[in-house]
Amino acid sequence: MKKITLIIVLLCISAFAISQHALLPRPAHIIIVIEENHGLKDIIRSPFAPYINRLSKEGALFTNSHGILHPSQPNYIALFSGSTQGVAGDNCLLKESPLTTSNLGAALIKARYTFTGFAETMPSAGFTGCSFEKSKLTNGALYARKHCPWVNWQGPGENNFPDSIGQTLTEFPKNFNKLPTVAFLIPNQDNDMHNGNGDSTMIKRADDWLKVHIEKYVKWAKNNNSLLIVTFDEDNFTLENHIPTIFVGPMVKRGKYNDLINHYNVLRTIEAMYNLPASGTANETPIKNVWKKK
């Protein structure tokens, strides 16, 4: 009797999980763009970010979205792996890598989907260096490994990748049918609102960059079951860590949503879309109420 009861319980749990996943779309492709160090109030309604604001009206704008920690790196790692992996700063993880924990990229590949990280100013595929090329604006780095979380899992192992998982921006496909299932698209630090000589200038430059690099994809996605996610790693070091997050695609119901979400919710949503196991230790649930009915 106990065995029968256990089987019934397990079947019920399985049926519930399937029903929850059934509420979510399964995009042919997802592109995730991560911007830097600006809060919701800095960006939404800003005259210096007309393209991002246009995207926010074309799709779902999450008005109660939050980063996990300060500074940058733990947020990227959290979005990719469901945990900060004990990282609390921006230190280059050369000695700590390769990490061997579960992550979005490995889960996709195990399930016979694909993942690629594209990074602007990365000098070569699979580059593991901490930084590359100096900014003329600030003399800081243009490419920063801390913004490319997949690099920390490059190496041998069940949850790890060959060097080809990380590609330069020049390899981003012009034919969007050749995109991986999920891609991270990382601007360099001049173009992600990190480097600059004035807040309005940083925002405008990043907004212009985003339009140049993503507008064609957004138009194509409308007829090709594909999704764009634009989010920020963190705000400008407030306790609230209140950031803009935007979903745009044909499966998205337009509007503003006040759901309390963070990077873990976004990750769990993507994983649930493809029926992947949850990465990391975060218990946040997928985002369910922004999708059009199938």
C-alpha cells in the first residue's frame, strides 16, 4: 500500500511539473544581452535610451526586477549557473577555474540543444585571459572576462565546455537560423554602460550599440518563434539593486509586470522552457504570466 501511495505521489509531482512547463513557450532561439550598472529609473523613460524604451513597449517590462549582489561578476555567474559559486567580487577566476558545477550551457548541450557565448572585443575563440585591449575613454579594459560567465567552465568535465563555446562578436551569425538555441551576447565595456565620460553618454552609446546589433534579430524573431532578453547585471550599488529586465518576442504579452524577479527567475524560466534540470541551488520559480496562450 505504501509503495502504491508513493507511486501515486510521484506521478502527481511529475504531472504538476509537466503542466507547469506546458505553460511556457519553447523559443527556437533566445538571445540574452546584459548591460551594466544602471537601475530601472536610470533607463526607463530616459531620453538617452530610446531603443531600450521602445523594446520595453514592444514586450514585457519587469518593473520589480533585481540583481543578486554587487559588484558585477556574481550576477553574471548567478544568471548562468543558479548560484554565485561563492564569488563575491570581480576578481579574475583564473586559479579557481574550471568550475565543475551545473549551468545553463551544459544543461542545454546535454539535452541536445546548443549554447554559445559571444563577446565583443574577445580576441579569439575560447580566450581565457582576464581582459583585453584598453578603452580610449577610460584606459580600462574593453573585454572583461568577469562579464563572460561561461569562460569559468571551459575545460574537461561533465559540466564543462571546449574552447569553441566562447566566440568573438565577429562570429555572431548574420543568418539567424544558424544561431544556437541560447546565446549570451556581451558588449564590451565601452558599449554596455560600464565605461564612459558621463552617465548620459554611456547610456546613449550602449543604446545605439544595442539597436545596431539586435534590431534585425528582433524583427526576424517575430516570425521565427524567437526571444530577446535584455537585462542588467546590477544597479549603481544601491541596496535595492533594482534593474530593468525586458522580454521581447512573438510569444510575449506586452505590458508592465510588477512580479518580484531576479536573475535566478530568468535562468529558471529558460531552463523550464527546454525542460532542463535546475542549475545551482536557487529555488526561484519560472516566470509564467507574461506568455501568450498557445
